[in-house]
Amino acid sequence: MITHLRHSGERRNPAAMFHSLRRVMDRALSKTKTPSPRISRGEGWGEGQPLVHISGIFKTHWIPAFAGMTALMMAWSFSAAAQPQTVKSEKHDFRIVTLVRGLQNPWSIAFLPDGRMLVTERAGRLRIVGKDYKLDPKPVEGLPEIVASGQGGLLDVVLHPQYDKNGWIYWSYNAPGTGGWGTALARGKLEGQRMTDVQVLFSMEPKTRAGHHFGGRIVFDNKGFVYLGLGDRGDMPRAQKLDDHAGSVIRLHDDGRVPKDNPFVGRAGAKPEKFTLGNRNIQGAALHPQTGELWTHEHGPQGGDEVNVMRSGRNYGWPVITYGVNYGIGTRIGEGSAKPGMEQPLHVWVPSIAPSGMAFYTGDKFPNWKGNLLVGALRDEMLVRLELNGEKVVREERLIKGQIGRIRDVRVGPDGFVYLLTDERDGVVVRLEAVK
């Protein structure tokens, strides 16, 4: 089975070996017959290639290689668990410590003040992780109806900045409605295992039955506003329409009211919630710790992933300008890579890395990373560290490539450690701990 591994480095790395062997086993199992399989699609190595999940009960006959493969996987698993990896990097050496296993395609993580964590699973489940890092088998009840379709489902989860006083928890999700479904924002209060006082603050219009480009990242600023990043829902022209929520950043008061100073308030036909337009599919967002401005990244097509600063009323170009090209055929999209009146990105990835999750490092455990931008990547399964000089990226370092899986979320915990979430059928929460 070693001949199936794509990266020679994985042969020397226990965690990467285990991860790759699990993929081989998943592919083999997916070829066995299952009764009434349920198939869902999500992003694969990049946006363009679907990852197919099949649920059902496997037949009891197994091909002979499975027994040996299973034993080998268990051996590598125990080895990796007993000795957390130490990774060498330019500014800090660190350990990768696995805290939680058994999550199904998790999307986001949030830290409760009492030491517990909340984790969303795209299928529609909000999970609680105890202070001992044990995953509660019972999901939180009381959430509104969630449509798990393609890349859509239960997405981000964020605590209100004044959670200690008001108890509000916010989440984004794929909500049903006239014409299909679309990204929505809701909030509620956690009481035991149930979400109470649930309020839907925003639901995008128009809705369609498309299964991709939902966006979904939530960020609060320092002035009482909440931002929600959206995707174009797979329909490129929507990102340039003022009468359509798709392909934009939404800006609201924390109770869902539309701010009077939103840039398109009062303009005939325009959606007043819109703060920007011309965004393809925002998958990471974070507030700059010094300027207080909203930074985002978004998926390009084939190439052209971008980092941007979101500013009121600005047009970020998609699909008129882009550094990416059409999938497969490689032809130009739109009018090129620049046009007057449209913003240029701060940083571009060509080829794509399929970024997901983003955080400015503001803790004290990695002092040499202070102020750096940390970005997860689905493709190549890595963490990208960006050094900044103002709004210019001056250095990029790619870390833990292929070692833990497709990184969906990146957070800096209240303890100053870096937490990563992997979007896998057996997703994990890992913590990066600096080695002195």
C-alpha cells in the first residue's frame, strides 16, 4: 500500500502516513456495495474537485488487504498519539497535539469562557467539547432548520464580544426558503444542551438550489457591528448586482438591524445590508488587531485566491477581474486582472491553495508570530503563515503540509495556542504548542 502514497515525506511521518492510509481505505470502502447510500458533495483538494461522502452499512465481506491495512493504520495511530509531532519552522518549532477526534466534516470552532468548545459540523450539528476534550455525543438541540447540501449546511459559530454579559452565540447556516436555500445568520443562548431565544437576523435573497459558494464567515468589529461574508452561489454575475446579496459582505448591528451608514442604504433597488460587492466566495475573515478593519480571503476559480481588506462600498471585481482562469480549459474570465474602480487584492495565490479559516496571531505563546496572518488551506492540507508590513505581505511560510488533513478553520485560543480544525469524515481538533 505504500506505493499509493503521493508524497515521499509521508513515509517518514507517522501522522501523515496514518492520514494517507485512511484515505486509501476510504477509497476502497467506497467501492463496496452499500444499501441505499446517501451521497453529499463538498470541496475536494480545491474547489473544483468534489469530495464525495457515502453513508450506509458495509457488507460483512472484506477484501483480504483490509485486515493488514487496519492493523498498520492502528499502529501508526498509536505511534502518532504517543509522541506528538515536532515541526521545525522559520520562527518557531512547535508540536501538533490532537485534542478531539470523531467529528464529521467540522467547519468552525469557538471557545466558551468555561473552557469548553463549540464545533459545527456541516451536516447540521452543533457539538460541545468538554474541558477534558471529550466530544459530547449529543448535539445541541433547538437550532433552526438547516439544509445540508453540497458545501452548505451549518457553517461558522462565533461568540458575541460581550458574551459574558449577554450570552449570545451567533452561527451561519444554509437556510431554506422560496426558490431553494441560501446563507443565513442567527443567534441564540445556550442552556444546557439546547439553544434558546433563537433569532434569525439575516437570510440572503434570492435563494437558489445551487450547492456551492455559500461563504459564511462571521466577524464582529470593535464598534458593535457584525459582518457576514457571502459567496456568489456559483452564479458569477450575481456578485456584481446591488439587488442581490450574493458575492458580498453583509454588515449589520448585532441585533440584525441595518446600519444607517451602510454604503447602499437609500439606493433604489439595492440591498441595504450589503457592505461590498464583487466577492467570489469568502472563506476566511478576521479583524485586524491594530486597524480594526476586516480582512478576508476568498477562493478564486482555477488560481486567483485572494486576500483583501473589506472597505465600505468597494467593488472587489469578481467576475469582471480575477487572477484565475476557467477550470480545465484555462481560458480568461472577464476583462483581465485589473480595471479602474475595482480593488486589487493584497495577496494572490496562483495556483490556488483553497484557503479556509484565518486568524491574526495575537497571543503570547508564539512571540515571533505576533501580528502574522495564519491561513488554513484545503488543498495541500497546510497552514500558511504570512508576515505583514502594513497591508503588504513580505514573507510566506507553508507549514505542516499533508500532515493532519484539509484545514477548514484556524483560531487563536484564549490560552494563546493555535487551534486547527480539519474538514474530514473523521475530523480533528489539533493544538499547536511552541517548543522552546
